[in-house]
Amino acid sequence: MDRETLIERKIGERLRRRRIELGLTQEQVGQVIGVSYQQIQKFERGANRVSAARLILIAERLRTDIQWLCGMVDLHPPSTATAAKGSSEAAPAELPFSQIDDPAVRAALSGLVRAVVERPAAAR
């Protein structure tokens, strides 16, 4: 397998991982970046290449760093709250959602954490 194929697969794996962490379907991701769910499937498998412009759009819409999405760093993507604020600060402790095998449980926990972090300051 050539280097380019390995890179496409890494991007696809990261795209899938982030999509699942956010509790999104392939169809939902496709809608926000302007492609079909079939195209998202192909991206996730590494069957189709992701253009640079689309890669930037995906990273923005999935609230993560393009470096993480491309596999250039092994850090967990920034938390939703950190990314939403545009802050460059890292979260004090990253939660290991990727180690939870059940996608439904992972999505539920991710949603719970996101809800707690994003609730208005007055409610805290």
C-alpha cells in the first residue's frame, strides 16, 4: 500500500471517529459539507481523496483541528466548548471516548459532556 493511500485511510478513520464522537450520521455530515452520505462513506474508507478545501471545511464543521484530522498529531480533538470559543487552550483532561466500543454509549456520553460544558454561565 502506498503512502498516499495510507494518508487517505488515516483521514477517513479520523473523520469517522470525530463524526461518531459528535453523534452525527454520515448523512448529517454530508449535508453540512455539501456532499452525499455515500461520499462520506468513501472518505471514511479512504476510497476517495478529500480535497484540501473540503478537508478544511470538514475540520471546521466537525470542530476539530485539521492537523488532528490529517493524523499529524495524535491528540484527541479539542473539546466542543474549546473549539466553539475559538480558544487555543487545551482542555485540562481529555476524556478517552475513543476507548468506548459501543457507538451509542459513546455518543450519549459525548452529548452529556457537551451539554454540561455549553450550558449558560448563569446556570452554573
